[in-house]
Amino acid sequence: MPGLTINDKFPNLKGAASTTDDFDLFKYLGDAWGIIFMHPADFTPVCTTELGTAAKLAPEFEKRGVKLCGFSCSSKSDHDKWIADIDCATGGKVRFPIFCDPKRSAAVELGILDVTNADAKGLPLTVRSVYVLKPDRTIALMMTYPASTGRNFDEILRVVDSLQLTATKKLATPADWKRGEDCIVNFPLTDAMADEAFGKDGYRVVELPSEKGKDLERHYLRYTKDPSK
């Protein structure tokens, strides 16, 4: 099966997790946004630091209405032992579920096995992806990291802020944008539409050489204030 991509519906995960023997991802998420952290196995060093960081940042995700879920190709008993290690090593208490996939059946369905990267038994490992899910269970964003590079959680929080803002507003966010900074008026909007949406004085047009002296229906780079602030 080809891998998942942006705007695909994320499949439901049902089975055992660290928190229950009868886990159902969609029931767990309810109407919330969700983030799924994929891990190849328990007791791996980089993943240990990542889940500890996620646990310590759980209040920040909760403020944003985001529920967290881990995924690892190990058993529930191993998850329980690993969670204790994560707490000891990082001080992060993992209270969100970590889905169990010791037989890799869910990983096969998701199309996330890396045949070029195998464990000690020769079984392919899962790619280390992060999936941000919208309330309709479609994938809003995905990031994939190599085994040697830990995830940047400041970036994950930043993109959640951008995704949630632009899901309901006619906006985009520029490079390195952070909450409270100016946003970009969505490119499909004409200037007349932008006037209606933001007010004639509610946005500014960047004067660009390619547009100089032209009577344009739409200027392509326009900034406005972050309406969430």
C-alpha cells in the first residue's frame, strides 16, 4: 500500500494501547485535533527523549485542543516499562496512549514500513513520521524524520497554530511565523475580496518590482494582523 499523504483520511487504530486493551483512535480523539507520533520500537534513545518532551508539553497541546497519541511496534507490557524509563530519563510523565503494533499489522495498513531499515530480527521498522489530524480525521500535515534526528517540538506547536488559524480564516502564514505575528492574505483572494474580508485599511500590499505600474486585480503579497491576537 502506498504511504499516506496530506488530505488523506487517516485510518482508525483499534486494539491495545498503553492505556487500555480496547483502544479506538477515533473515539479517543472525538472532535479534537490529533497528533500521531510514529516510533519504530520501544527502548530507543531518540524516541525516549521525544515522548518525554511531548509529555511535558501536553498542557500546551491541550490549550490548542490537540490530543496526542504515540505508535510503536512493541507490546503493551513493553510500553509500560518504556513509559517508566521515559519518566526517569526526562521527567515527562506519559499519560497519553501509545498504540501497540507488535505484529506490524497496523504499520502495513498505514504503509509506513521502511524496508531499507530493519531491526535485529530483520523486520522492517516504521518510518518516524508525525501526523497532524484535523477533526475530520484527514491529515493536515506530516513530517518524517530519520532515526538519528529528534523532532523539533517548537516547530510542531508552531505548525499547529498555523493550521488551526488558516483552517478558519482566509489567511496563510509566512516563513518562521509565530502566533501574534502578521499573516499573509490568502493568495486566491482578489484585492476587492480582501477589502471585504479585512477592510480597505486592514491589510498592506508589499510593493514589488514585478507589479510596478500595473493595474492588478490581485497583488500577490499582502500582510494583515493575526486575528487570533
